[in-house]
Amino acid sequence: MYAATTRGGALRAVGSRAPAATPRARLRASLLRHWREAQRCAALNVPAGTVKRGRA
């Protein structure tokens, strides 16, 4: 597929199913994921990093 540069300068793949995530969006998603994991660990009263993310 061809790549097109938008007005903001973000490089997006044309014809892809989902638009390319910006670095800011990736950082935000990562922080939200860590925050949710920390909340879950606190609720279960277990050390952080021992609870799996998602549905597993």
C-alpha cells in the first residue's frame, strides 16, 4: 500500500484497516493499561505485576 502524509505530518498507511497510532496515543494507551493493572492489583491486594491483563 501507499503511504500518505497528512496535514499534521503523521504518516498513515492508506488502505489499512485502522489508522496508524500516533506516539501520543500509544503512550496514553500504555499509561492507561498500567493504571488499570495497578488498580486491579490494589483491589485484589496483591503486588503489582502479578495480575495478567485482559481476559486471561
